Amino acid sequence: MFWLFRGHPAIWIGRRKQREILKLSGRHLSKIIELTKNFHAFVEAFSTNNLNDLKRCFEEIFRLEREADDEKEKIISEVSRGPFHPMDREDLLRLVMTMDDIAANVKAASRKLLYLDPNEIPENVKVDLIKLSDLVLDIVLKLEEALTALIDGSEDVLKKADMVERKEEEIDEFRSEFIMKVLRWGDEMRKISSLLMLKEAIENLENSSDKAEDVADVIRGIFAISPR
């Protein structure tokens, strides 16, 4: 198979180019982490009904998502014209596109929360929303550890990727309990539109953790066929 012919100059060039793309992917992920940190601040502002900070954080999320898009486009351009085997090219494109889905879901969650009146949301729901944003930030930080390990050629890649998977399972379990709490609140208050927006925001956050796990799977696949 392609990756077994390591002595061929084209293979060596392709592997060097792959490492360069992975480094660019690290920059892309850094933007997504910064965006997720701003989302955490956004949720804290939402929970305290701090409208000025809420607006500022959303504008920052919007800006960072565009910057992440710019990084994504650079990577896609490099991958499209680089000397890659089709399987390697597919893995690298999956890596960047799936990471982009993390940012898109976090941004979508923030937009939906903007439609809500924070004063209508009970404190116990706000507490859980902050907790969920903590967990989402944690999973992207763990994803960064896995990607950094891959870039550095560390043997810890699989262990770091497994940590992402464990965190996704924790988020999924937390999200299930959280949704039940939100549904009970919706039944009591009969605020269908608010209930739907809040539920969809929670689903976006859970989707972002699913995408983080998908990225970890891609990292495992790249590591499995990389020469060591």
C-alpha cells in the first residue's frame, strides 16, 4: 500500500507536507478553542442578564468563526494542490471540515440563546447551561492535546483521543438529564418558543461534542497509517 513505500521521494515529500497541514490544522483548532472560550463567557453573561457582555461575546464569537473559516479555506487550498495520496487527502479534509463543524454548532447555540429572555430562564437551568459550556470547552481542549500529540509524533495520540471520547460520553449523559429538566420547565411555564430555542441550543452543544469525537477518530486514523 501507499504508506508502505517509505523510501520513495514522493512519499517522503507527501509526509512532510502532511505534517505542515497538521500544523495549520492546529492553528485552525486554536481559533475554535478561542471561540469556545468566548461562548463560555457568553453563557455566563446570559446567566447574569449582562446584555452588554452578551452582545460583546456574541460579536467575538462571530468574528472568530469567520477567522476559523479563513484558516479552513487555507488548509483546503493547500490540501487540494499538495502531493497527497487520495486517502491522505481525504483524511486531512475530513479533519478540517469536521473541526469546522464544532465552531458552527457553538456559534449556532449562541445565536439561539440570543432569542431568549434570560429573565425567563430558571436559575437551575442556567447553572446547567454553564456546566454544559464547561464540558464543551473541556472537550475541545482535550482535542487540542490529541492533535498536538499527532503533530509531535507522540505515542500518546491514542490515549489523548480516548480522553476525547470519554468526555463526549460524559457530555451525552449530562445533556440527557439537562433536556429532561428543560422539558419540565417548559411544561410548567408553557413557553413553547423559548423551550424550543433552549432545547435546540443544547442540541447544538451536544453536536459540537459529537464532532469533537469525530475529529478524534480522524486523528486515530491518521496516526494508524503514519510511519514511526
